[in-house]
Amino acid sequence: MKWNSDEELYDLILSRLYTPVVGDILDSAGYFHQFLTPEIGAMKTEMRVCGRAMPVLMMDVFGPQSEPFGLMTQALDDLAPGEVYVASGAAFRSATWGEIMTATAKTRRAAGAVLNGYHRDTPQVLAQSFPVFSRGRWAQDSGPRMKVADFRCTIEIGSVAVRPGDLVFGDQDGVIVIPANMEEEVIRKALEKAATEKTVRKAIEAGMTATDAFRRYGVL
């Protein structure tokens, strides 16, 4: 399978793959820490996201600031089509995403948002049909509690490093980060494994034992 652009790659991933099979391939390549913490999930089960990481570094503040939200508006305005706003760094003292941020990102044709934190304005965000993955909903405002310190820089979420341009893929089973230098190999092998899993399932449903299926296909 060959793709000629990022757009074709995203479409291929979203139509043919799922995060468990991608995680399996990364494990086999020695990348054991690529899933974000399981607390980060989609606002709605059916949401899926795929695009290039635009990492955003957040930090705590304590009270009103001379420049509220820090570089947040600049980070949003810098989003490019197909990018995913990936934010982490502050303690979980407020929401870090909401209605207006969603409108900005969607207008700039970003692919979605992945937040190591909370979202708010839930009905207004959902109404915009934009993929958002977060730790959950909480209305507390970020203004006197958090700001964006930098963006397009490497961040960490748990044990996962997220670098600008890495491939971010999320579905109902979680969010995984594919290092840019590994993406072609990982996606090709994931497509092969996904096809094999379909074959294994058909064989088992036709009467083959799981032991024999694993012995024959090497997939479980």
C-alpha cells in the first residue's frame, strides 16, 4: 500500500487501522511506551483522530496574569491543516480546552485536539463535530490557573515523548504516538497485521482452535 500525501495517509489509517494493531507493531519494533495514559479518551466513543502533532507546553499560574493564557492564542493561530493540538505540562486545576478553541482549530482545518487535561463547554464543542480527546469534562476556567508557555516543542505525557510532526492516532481504545522516523514501517506492518487478524478470525469462526490459529498465523 502506497500513499502520496499526508492526507492519503490519514485517510488510510482512519479507514483501515485501529490503535491496538498499531501498538502491537510499535511493541515489536521496541517502542514500548507510545500509548498516552488511559485517562485520556474521546469525548464521544465514535471519535477518531489522525494527524501531525503540534505539541503545546502548558504551565501552572496562580492568579490573574498580565498576559492571560500566555501563548495560547498564538499556538491556536499557528495550527496548520491536518495537525493535532497536543497539550500537556500543567497540573489538572482547570479545563484546557473549550468552545472558542474548538472553533479556531476547526476553522484552521486542524485534525483534532489531544489534551492531558480537561475540556469544558461540552455541548458547544460536541456541536462542532471536532475530535477532542481529554481526561474528561470540568468547567473551571484556565485563565488564573494555567497558561501556554511554548509550542512546537517536545513535550511528554507520562512516559511518551511527543515531538512536532509525530503521527498522532486516536480511537475509542486510546491515543498512540508514532515517531515520524518510524511511521512508514509501522503503518505498512500494521496494515499487514490487520489483514491477517481478519483471516485468523474467519478461521476460528470456521472451527480452527486458537492454538492452531496462533501456530499457523502468529497472530492473537
